[in-house]
Amino acid sequence: MGLRMGYVSRLTSYALKHKPLFFGFLISAIIGTIFNLLTPLVIVDIIDVAIPTGDYNVVIQFALTYLALTLLYALFDIGGRYGAAITAQKVIYDLRGEIYDSLMEKDLSFYDQNETGQLLARVTTDVTTMREFLFWGYRVILIGLAQLIGTYVVMWWLSPPLTMYLLALIPFAIAFIYVFAKKVRPVFYSAREQYGTLSSVLAENIVGMKVVKSYAASEREFERVEKENRRFLEERTEALRLLSFYRPLLPTVFGIATGFIIYYGGLQFIMGGMSYGVFTGYITLVGMLILPARFLSWGVGMYQRADAAGERTFYILDHRDELLNPENPVEVDKFDGEVEFEHVYFSYRGDKFILKDVHFTVQPGQIVALLGGTGSGKTTLMNLIPRFYDVDTRPTVEIEDGIYHIQEDNTVEIDGEIHKVQHGAIVIEGKAYEVQPPGHVRVDGEDVRNYLLEDLRRNIGMVHQDPFLFSATIRDNIAFAKPQCSFEEVESAAKAANIHEFIVEHLDEGYNSTIGERGVTLSGGQKQRIAIARALVADPKILILDDSTSSVDAKTEMLIQQALERLMVGRTTFIITHRLSTIRNADLIVMLEKGRIVEMGSHEELIAQGGYYAGIAKTLKEMELAADTPLITSEGGATSE
Amino acid sequence: MSRGINLQDNPEERSYVYSDSTLLNRMVSYLFAYKGLFAVVCILVALGIGITVYSPIVLKSAIDDEFLSGNIDGLIFTAGLYVVLQIASWLTSYGNEYSMALMGQKAVYQIRQELYEQLQDLSQDFYDKSSSGRVISRITNDIDRMSELLSGGLISSFAQIFVVFAIGVAIFFFDFYMAIATIAIVPVLLLTTIYFRKKMREAYRSTRKTISSVTANLAESISGAKVTKSFAREQINIERFDEVNRADYESNIDAGKAQSAFFPTVRFIGGLGIFFILWIGGFLLIQGLTTIGTIVMFMQYSSSFFRPILIITNFYTSVQSAFAGAERVFLVLDEEPSIEDKEDAFEMPEVEGHIIFNHVTFSYVEGKVILEDFNLDIQPGETIALVGDTGAGKTTVVSLLNRFYDIQEGAIRIDGIDIRDVTQKSLHSRIGLVLQDAFLFMGTVKDNIRYGRPEASDEEIYEATELIGARRILEGLDEGFETEVGERGGRLSEGERQLVSFARALLADPSVLVLDEATSSIDIYTEHAIQKGMKTLLKGRTSIVIAHRLSTIVNADRIVVLEDGKIVETGTHRELMEKKGKYYSLYELQIRPRAQHSMITN
């Protein structure tokens, strides 16, 4: 519980940065409540004091007092609300800014561990929930408490014995708050979750309707939809049933209290112990007790939601990057481009190994082609060079199929047993397993962790098959890395990337055309070439190209290919590609499966090895031959004529 | 760029295909399906109104009669009556709110079920003209918009009007002047509420704009994080975000004004009503024209106007939204499937796979003929590669075979049976369909392979995968065959998705296969498995392939070259190359250059 209190009080610390506003609106809310609490007393006095005088002026005076109190209540209430609105908005502004800064500083593993959609929800929906709490939460809880205590004080002032009896209402109010928090709301949340499930089943079936039909699975899917729909009906109905049961219960309890006041007050009245005015005041005051019960219940609900939302949002601020700049960075302007992977292991949080003992060196200017499927680790491997991730820093040991990290105390736990490292090895059942020291990724012989992140990344260019462009002008996008560069530079990069012609001839505003929703829409091939131009301007020594899939026509493909070739000149290039020609030309082919290098070498070497790559090349070669044979015969036929 | 944002329809937009009364009638008819419940609700609502009106009268009689007479038994009776009324009020509320919710939720369930069934029945042309995002929005958001009104909003709004009228009439029996004072605030209350609601709606519109730029900026920043980082551009982005964040702050502060003033103002108007009652009541009391009980009763009535007024004014907004949703839902429900089974349609039996297109003429829209007098005879077990430019009619041919559209002239027969004589369902179950974008369902790789034959054993799955040469690749996935593919298979690469869809088709083992080959090139690690897999998949069954891969084309038994909906050439690769006709030029201009990039060293 101690920790869970944390998030709302943390939110409060943001509100406290605007102390005058924060306390101002709270005080305003309290003052308003006090005026509200005084109104029943005026009614008491009208009946008991003013009317018996028989003087119309006195009655008017008292009635006007009532009106004045109501007006003051309204004004202070408005003040409280408006103050709360401003405070809430200021806090949200601050918080969003802080979250944004923090998002910009995060390293990439953060983005890989958190899905885009979820991150977005944390910074939008969750922040909105917190704003609700800032606007309503404090006031509602404070007013609820103030009105609860205040009403009892006023009641006590009018009649202590009756008030004693009415204290019995407090447990009811608490029970009401409890039941809503523990019984009613959870059912609503679970119904909402069920709605999410139903929606995703529906969405999936609609998008995949053709597949559903062609596998004659309509009935099966209909049943699945029916089942989810029915569950939603049941849960939602149950939630609403609980709500209609408990919600009207509160006014009823207070209505019963009114019935009691009629009885008790009537007895007292008959015996001369109570006046009309006091009786009327009581009827009004009991009505005023409903509000604290509602407000506090509501406040508790909001508190719970804000707490949960806070946990999700502050997670972003609290997440500590593992990647830090070195204390004494190695200064560098331009790299030569030598890249070395030395026994690289990589795992997410130490348990699932994505890369296992990857070991090879690339000379400046060489081309490396990477092969492998999803989960082979080729993308992760590429992300190690610009330090979007860092290699594992603990030594590892491989035993049978498993890989284990050596702990700091030089021990390792395998199948529940603790083993100690001795002479650089682990001995199990008489067999020694060598311990591998932590790996390195080096550029120009220096571990990448010794460079400033900025220097390192500035020297590494990445071009994706589905590149991300910003909603800015084409010029801004190409000059992304060097915003100050001249227009000539942008233009010549665009020319080299084979996109200049398109920009000038097909876009009304040429280089000043805006990309995105409100601007021009670009095809995949055009985006890719702009990304190539962007990389040319950045002029990195090391290139990482992801060119695995692209649905483009033959001509575009040729343009991209040409642009890529120009880009690759004089740079160390890592490429994930579908082009066999590129692979054959590569200096090194590295094939990865489940994080491990399974085959490595030049095209000729791998063919000679006769492994999996040789099989791939053979299949593709057969197709090529099958297609080419008739060409030869037809040409042969032509020459013989 | 902020893809995926603003995909929703404007909730207030209406096309007015149906009149308001039609929409209302139709929505109510869903509620009327539960006549028993409806009757219960009506009775309970009436009872509830009675109690609301009667309670203050009991209070009055206690004050005016029992207090003065000193009749203790009478006092106990009146107090008891008051308590009984409160409990009755609780039970009626519970009963009527629950019944309304039950009725409404059942109606929502029913509408959703009907809509889904309709979506299953609708033909391909419906999906052609509406994006799937919009269709999904019909069955989720739009139905939700109707939900509030159906499960209580409609009935209780009407009930509240009766409450106002009932009180309005009742109070005139007690005191004319105080009744006037009490009623006088109702129009003021109504106008003020309407004014503020309008203000708040306007404010909401402007905040919706600013918040959507904030969201769009955040979405872009998060999805573009990698690029921003790799070019070290964080600072500029921070400045850009600050602009939109500040704009949102300002528009919300504006909106805060109306929002803050609304409820306190409304409550103050209520206070004004009580002020009048106290004032007039005080005067009347001094003159001996009224009683204390009456004043107390009027004060109670005066405060019971709030809820009805708030609900009634909100009714307008929720009706607008519900009508907009209902209209779009009903439009889909009223759509006629363009293709329906014949009344005497029979089940398509097992087929050998002899397909004949006999003098087929077809157009999507009248006057624009796509296929004209199209003839094609495909022998059982034959593989046909359809090639041609975009728009030549390749997709149309396979769509027609599946009867996604009906032809205007001629006939399509499988094993001599006209496809219009059998049920669509049985036709689809005989034809395997492998789409360009391999669509996978949430679940594991294994679940997806098993989709067409849920009873298949694990061994059969492994065997099928082995046969198409995908086993090594699929086993190489994180969790092998147990890997969760994610929404629409998003966690797999395109090539892997295709391999799964091949295995799925192979396991289903249809005698006729239609395959729309993906145009995109795939990394060669997966590519070679796909080429091998394709061969296995096509073997021994009648197949029509919309082919892009050189390997597929070369391996086909017969290549059919389409141009403007006509067959211009047929033959094997070799034959057609020698002809030096349309195929030859297609090959030189498109097929070979594409293939060359992936295969031939330059």
C-alpha cells in the first residue's frame, strides 16, 4: 500500500508547483461549502424567528440572506472549479513536456519493449485520466469531507440528541463507498475488457472475411462472435444490475432517516422540545448528507483510476536507460568503418538470448549481406552498432542447449543448482564448460561504448525498406541530419538518389511540398529514395540497409537499386536484401538462425561448403536456368537462320 | 505521420437517408421485442413517478396534521408510510433501471448479431466500396452510440418529462402563488442549461482539435523515435511539441470557463426558486393563508426539477449521436447481398477440377465491360498462370470463379456444374484461396495452419509444413510452431505469413486452388522456401495462379496472357517466347527485370 500511495502524491507534487493556484482553489471550494452549510440555518430562522414577528420586511431580509448565501456559494464554487481547471491544465502541460523530453532521451530498447500503441495510450488516455483527478479529485474529496463534518456540526448545533441518532448514517455511507469500489466498479471494468475482446474478434473477422469464407469457416466464426457477444451482454447486464441496485439505495437510506426525523421530530415537537424551523432545517440537512457519500465514493473511484494511470505514465519518466555516454569518451570525427563483433551475446533482461556468440570482422568499405528469418536476430545485430542496444555485460557459459549468465559473485544457477566458476570454467559431472567473457562490438578497433552516442550515430546511416518520414517538407526531410545544409546539397543528394526528377516534375511545390496527411502521399519506392537522399546528406561511414521487402514495379526497383549502389560506395555496408545479385557481390554473407551464425563466408565459399545457402542458391539458380533455356534456343534458332 | 488517427467518422455526421421518426421507430421496435419487460418498465416508471410526487405530500401532512394534533399513532403511521415509500422507491428504481438495462443490452446484442450475420452474407462488392476500418466502426462504435439510448436513455428521458408535468400539476392543488414561483424557474433552468451545453459543445470542438494535434505529434514522435535518434535531432522535436502542447493548454483553459460556471449557475437558479418560495411562503404564512408543511413541501418539489432538466437537455445530444450511429448501422442492414443462392441450390459435391469459362461476359459497373466472351477450359490437375498488365482482368477471372460477383452472360462450370446452381458456401469450400496479403488470425502458427481443418493432428501439420519446405523456417521462429502470430500475423515477416498460408491451404487440400501471388520480393532466405512450397502446393490440383514470380510462370502447365479482358496468347513459356508476341514483351519489360534483380549477377 505504501508504494501504491506514491503515484497520486507524486501527481500532487506537480500540482504543488503551482501553490497559490492549488491552495487557492481548494480554499475557494471550502469557503463555498461553508456558505452552503449556512443556508439551512437561514431557513430555520425564517420559520422560527422571522415569521413569528409578522413583519414582511424581516421575512424579506432573511429570504435575501438565503439568496446571498446561495450566490456566494455559487461564486466560490465557480472559483474553485475554474482554479482547479487551470491547475489541472498547467500540471498536464508540465507533465506532457516532461514525458516528451524523457521519450526523446530514451534509448531504442525502450521502444522495442513497449508497443507504440501502448506508449501512446500512456501519454494520452492515462494523462487525461490524471487530469480528471486533478480537476475533480482533490475538490470532491475535500468538499465531501468538509460537508460531512460541517453538516454534522450544524446538526449538533440544532439538536445534539437527534444528531447522535443520525451518526448511524456514517457506517452506511462507508459501506456504500466500499461496495462501489469493491463490487460494482470491478464488474464494469471486466465488462469493458470483454468489450475489447469482442471488438478485436469482430475486427479480425471483418478484415479476414475472404479467408473465413474460403475455408468455409463462417459458422465457426459466427459462433465465436456469438459467444463473445453473449459474454459481453452478460457482463454488461450484470454491471448495470449492480448499479441499479446500489445507486438508488443511497437516497433511500437517507429517506428512511427522514422518516425517522418525522417520527422523532414529531414526538419532540408534540412535547415542545423542537420547533418547526429546526425540524425543517433537519429535513434539509439530511438531504445535504447524500452529497458527501456520493462525492467520497466518486473520489475513491477517481483516486484508483488516477493511481493506475499514474503508474503507467510515471513508468516512462522512471524508466532508466541502460545506455549511457562514457565518462571519458574517445573523440572521433570520421570513422574508417571497420566493424568487429567479438563473441557477442545479447538477451532481453538476461533470460531470452537473441544473439549467441556472434563473431566476425568487417573491413572498411566491405559489404556484408545478412540472411535469416524473423527471430534470427539479424535486426538486433544491426542495432548493436549504433548502440540502440548494448551487448550483454556478464560472462556466459553454454551448457548443452542452454546459455547462462555468470552472476557477479562468480556463480551460475543451472536447473536450480548453484555452480561456481573455477579456472574460467564450470564443471558439471566431471565435464568442463568454458566460460565466455562478455562480448564487444568495436568500430575502428574501439568498443562502441567508448564513443559519445552522438558521434557514433552521426557516423552510422540507416535506410529502411519502409522508411519513416516526418510530416515536414521534402527538403526538411532530406536535410534531417544537417538542417543548415545548402539547397544545392539537398538537390544533389536527391539527384544521386534518383528522386530529384520526381520532386521537380510531379510535385506542385517541388522541394517545399509537405509530406503526410495534409500534404502529398508518397509511394513506398519514393519514400525509400528520399530516405536514401537523407542518408547521403548525413554522409555516414557505416551503412545499415534493410531492403528485404518492397512492392514496387520493375522500373522503380531499378532506380532504387541504382541509388543504393551510389550510396554504398566507400562505406562499410550491412544489408538485408532480397536481391541475389547484391548477395553474390557481398564480401561476406552471414546467415543467422535463432541468434546464431549457421553459415558465413563469400558466395563462392558457401557454395563450395554445400550447406543451406548452397541449397537456396541452387533453387533460385534452377529457376533462372529454366527461364533462360528457351531464350538460348530462340536466339540459337535465330542465328542458324 | 499520424496514420491510424482520425479514422473514426465524425460522430455527429448524418446523411439523412432515413427520417428521424423511421430511425426512432426502428430502434424502439428492438425494445418492443421484449414486450413483457417493456410493460414492467412502464408500470414501474409510473409507480416511481407516483412516489416522487407523493413523498413530499406525506411530509407535509406530518407537519401540518400530526405535529399539531399530537396524535402519536398518526405520527408513527405517517413516518412509517414515509419509510415504506422510500423503500418502494428504491425497489421500483432497481426494477425499472435493471429492466431497462436488460432490454437495452439485449437489443444491442441482437443488433450486433444481426449486423455480423449480414456482414457475412454481403457479397464482395460491398467490401470493395467500403474500407474495412469503416465496417468495423459500424459494428463497434456505431452500435455503442445506440446503446445509451436503448438501455434507458430513451425511456427515462420520457419518464422525466412526466415527472416535471406531474409535479407541475400536483403543486397547483396546494397553493397557486407558490406553484407559480416554483414553475417559473423551470424555463430559466431549461434555457440556461441549453445555453451552457451549447457553449461547452463549442469549447469541446476546439479542444478536440488541439488534443488531436498533440496526439498526432506524439504518435509521430514515438513511431519515428528510431529515425530521430539515428540523426540526433531530439531538440528540434521538443520545441515542436511544446507548441502544440501549449495550444492545447490554452484551448482547455478557455473551455474551463464554461465548464466551471455551468453547474453552480444551474444550482443557483434552483436556490432562486427556494428564495421565492421562502419569500412568498413567508408572506402567506403571516397572513395565515398557508401552512409550514406546504412551504417545506414546495422546497422539496423545487429541488426535484434538477435531475429531469439535466436528463432532458442531455437527451438531445445523445439522440443526435444515437441517430447518427443507427443510420449507419441500418444502412448496412438494409443492403441487399448482390449474390444470393438459388432456392433449389444444392451442395457442390467433391470435384475433379475441370473448369470451364464458357462465353463469359462481365462488368462491375454497367457499360464498362471487363471480360467479354471469355473462354477458358482448364483440365483437372492443370496449373494455369495468368499474366498481364494491371487491369487486364486477372483478378476478375479468379473472383468470378469464386462467384464473388455474378456474370452477365455465359456460364462458369466446374465438372460440368454451373457454379450458380450450388450454394456459395459449398462452392467456397471446394476452392482453396491463397491471397496476396496472407491474412492470419490471432493465435499460434499452428492454430493458423489448422484453420481450414480444425481436427488435423500435429503430425499432419508438421508434415504439411515439411512438404512445402517451410519447416526449418517456421521452427526457427522464437517459439517455433507455438509462436503467437499477433494481430493479423503482424509478428511474422511477409514471407513467413505466406508460408503459413501455403501450409494452411495444403492441409485443407482443396481440389481447385486459386492463388494470387504476392508482388513483393522477399528476402531470399524465405523466398526459396516459397518457390519450393508453391510447387508442392500446386501439384495434383487444378490451379489458377495470378503469377508474378518467374519461377511460377515458367513452371506452369499453361500460361494465359490477358489483355483488356481478353486472352491474347496461351501456351508454355517456351512456346510463347518463340512467338515473340505479347508475352515476350511482358517478359522482357517486367518479368525478367524483376527476376534479374533477385537472381542474376550483373
